[in-house]
Amino acid sequence: MMLAVSSVGSDPGPCRRRTGGYARRVDGLLLDWYAREARALPWRETRDPYAILVSEVMAQQTQVDRVVPRWLAWLERWPSVDALAAASPADVIREWQGLGYNRRGLNLHRAAQQIAAYGWPDDLTDLPGVGRYTADAVACFAHGAEVLPVDVNVRRVSERTGHTFSAASAQALMDLGATVCLARIPRCDICPLAEHCPSRGRRYEPLRRQSAFEGSFRQRRSATLRLVAASARPAAELDPEAVASLARDGLVQLDGETVSLPA
């Protein structure tokens, strides 16, 4: 399989695209820190593109600590693309419950069906629900492609330091952004890059937070889907607006006056 990425090359080992003492010091400090402080995430122990794709989709807008046990359970149940492709949408939706944003699970299932039928595409963004970051993450972590997957943590560290990092630093950047170079009050006192960071000591305005889940339409959708996942329900017993929204997303189906998960 060939993957379309934004850079070329295939050496998964530490890469020094920039020359000069400064670039080497920054990269070296980051990778030394990562060797000591890396988060123990099970998907970092595999090069299986399917397993990595599952981890990346699950981790979108979901805390990593919550993802770990769900990823392990998912891979135990559906250890391959073909296994997931053969599953029913209803089983996938039920397994996804609690991770939130249920369309992600349905898109992952559709992506597996597409891969099982036609093979991995050259450009993973051709798969349902796969954007540029996820495609680059699979290319980098599964195939060692020299492309840096840029998520919010990677972008934050890169912008604050003004440094151009290589793909070899991807996991380290994600951990640094998640645990040290925080969005509002970075922990510069323990940052391995502080000495070389022009933003050292700065504080930042609070980011616009997502609207509260409690009392929201998202909560109504979630509650409705949870009821239907437990068993098919008469439409009259359910929130009609939530049912209509879920049906548009393909998460439920209406059969007469009964609402159920898609077969």
C-alpha cells in the first residue's frame, strides 16, 4: 500500500531535517525527554495501520485515559479490518457507546468496509471520516513515512517554539503538548525546551470552550441512542427531534412506528 502524505521518505528513525547546532539541540532535548516521560499507550507498540486508525478515531475529542480500555476491547472483538467490516452497524454503535460522537464509530465501520472491499487507498482521506491529520498519523506511525501529523498539541508546541520538527518527534510533541505545554498555563518550569523557547513564561487567554453537555441537544441525542441501543423502541416513547437527527446520521432507523439501530 502506498499512502499520499505531505512529505516524502520512509525512514522511521530519528530524523534531522534541519541542520545546525540549534536544531539538533532542540530535537535532542525533546527526544531525550520523551525517552524518560513517554505515556504508556498500547497503540504505540504496534505498526498495524488498522489498530492505529482505530486509536486515532477514538482519540478525537475523547480523553486518552478513556480510550485505552475501549481500544483494547475493540481490538479483542474486531482484531482486523475484515472482522470489523463483517460486523453489523448495530453492534458497532453499541460497542461505541460512552465514547461520544457516535458518527465516528459508524464512519470507522464504513471505512473498514471500504478497505475490505477495495484495499487501503493511496490517500486515506478518501475513507469516511478520515481527515488530513488522521491520514498523516497512520502514515507516520504505521509506515514510518516522513510526515509530521499536526494535531492541536503539535501545532501549539511548534507555534510557541518557532521550531520545525521532524516526523521522528511526533509522539514526543503530542505528549509535551498534552502534559507540559498546556493551552492556557504551560508548565515552563519542567519543559525540556524552555531554554530555547521564545514563549517561555507566557500565559494565554482561555480558549472558547465547547457548550455544556448537560441539558444540551447532544445530551438528548445521546440519551435517545442509548435507549435504542438497549432495544428497539416505539417512536412515541422517544424524543422526536433527537430521533430525526440520529436517523439523518444513519445511527437509527425507523420501521413504521418503531425506532431501532441499523441492521
